[in-house]
Amino acid sequence: MKHITIDALQDTLQTGTDAHIIDVRTPEEFAEGHIKSAINIPLNTIPDQLSQFNSEDEYIILCKRGGRALQAAEYLYEEGINITVVDQGMDDWKGEITK
């Protein structure tokens, strides 16, 4: 499992990436503002949504501050998924957001 900062994520998105951005906040938090390309899969639904992940792709996991993202990333990593976790979260995001 890899770790990146929120600034590194922003740089990665500006240069382009094939990685899937997974936001594990609640649907309400996600609706308040999220990264345009992010997919919302709340932390408590990750085990039930495991079929949405595959070992071929890369996934970047983030949340509000980093705690829930780390929990999700650890679980997915143990399931053999290629994971990068953002050590910070949307509270530190300085880029555009979509509502």
C-alpha cells in the first residue's frame, strides 16, 4: 500500500492518471463537495462493494481527514487490491470541488 499527500493527489490529477479516486465519506459529506472524478463508496459499505474493485486497477482512497481512508485502504489492501491512501483528506483539498 502506498501513501500520498493531498497535494500529491492534486498534482497526479492535473498530470492525468488511470487510478480510480474513491471517496469513503458519507453520502451527505460527499454531496457537500468532492473531487469531480471521485466515486463515493462510504467506508461502512466497502465490504459489500468489494465486487466494484479488481486487482488490475489502481485505487486512490480519501476521506475527510484521513482516518476512514486508512481503514478502507487497509481492508482493500488485504483483499489484494492496488491501493494508494491519501494521508490527509478533503479538509485539506485546495482544488476544485463538485457538488
